[in-house]
Amino acid sequence: MCELSVYTVAGGKREMVMEGVVRMVPRDGKVILEGILGESKEVPGILSEVNIIAQEANIESK
């Protein structure tokens, strides 16, 4: 399985938001994250990068 660690990036700072993410849905200026165990989280921002090799994704926030 290929789960992602998702980070927010703002002002040059990168902060982990959630690990074990298996689904990301961009919607109305937010990204909805869903984890492998069914948990979910809404993060304001725009999906800016997904790196499958590194198993990471970045959400650019304001």
C-alpha cells in the first residue's frame, strides 16, 4: 500500500498535517484528507505537489 505523509507549506515553513493518507480530494480552496483507518481532516489550501517515491504531498496554505 502507498500511504502518504501530508504537509502544509506556508512562509517557507513545512509542517506535517497527517500520516497514512490514502485519499486526497481538493474542494473549494481546501483539501480533504482521508486516512487508512477511515479518519478524515480538512486542510485549507491548494494541493501543490505529490511525490509518490517519497510518499509525501504538500498543501500550499496562505
